[in-house]
Amino acid sequence: MPRILKQYKVALEKSDSKESVAGTYPDNLGMRTKLGGNPDWIQNDETPICPSCNKKMSFIAQIDSVEHQSGLNPNSVNALSPDQEYMFGDVGMIYVFYCFDCGETLSLLQGY
């Protein structure tokens, strides 16, 4: 049976596409979740190809390790606590992609 994680409410705010989501590395760790724009790749660009039509997929969202332990992160949870659920690898990020032509979805993870 899959784990059911605690729920976070997400508030959306339109952003200037040139503006960083949440400052610069390493102060922004845990605070880079966003919809749209371009992915903030931790490693190299891994934009996937749609398995149905072989076109590059569109970036939809990135979900950061929102509970990263940091004095700057408002959702910080002690790294040694069993309460820290939203840590993906080593402060990793999940990237979500969609093909508007085929309806295919794909997600991938990058970390440090």
C-alpha cells in the first residue's frame, strides 16, 4: 500500500518569467516548486521525448524537497525526524512533463 503523505496547501502567484522562483542556490533549497516556465535543472537538461509521437514534451511543474532543513525554509523539518516526508533523495526535485498532442505524462527526479 502506498504511503499517504501529509497535505500542503499550494498558493499560486503569477510570476515574471525572468524572475527566479525563490532566490539563488543554496538559499533556495526546498523553495523552488513552481508551475510553468523552464525547469530549474539540478543536473543536465533531461527534457523527455514523448513515447507516442517522439516530440519533446512540455514542462509543466517542478516539485522541490519542500521540507529541506534550513533556517530560510518556512516548511523546514528536522532531517533526523521521521516527520520529514517531502525529501526526494538529496534535496532532489521532481519534474513533470506533458505532451499536449498525445496526452502522455512523464516525471523524473534529479538530485545533488
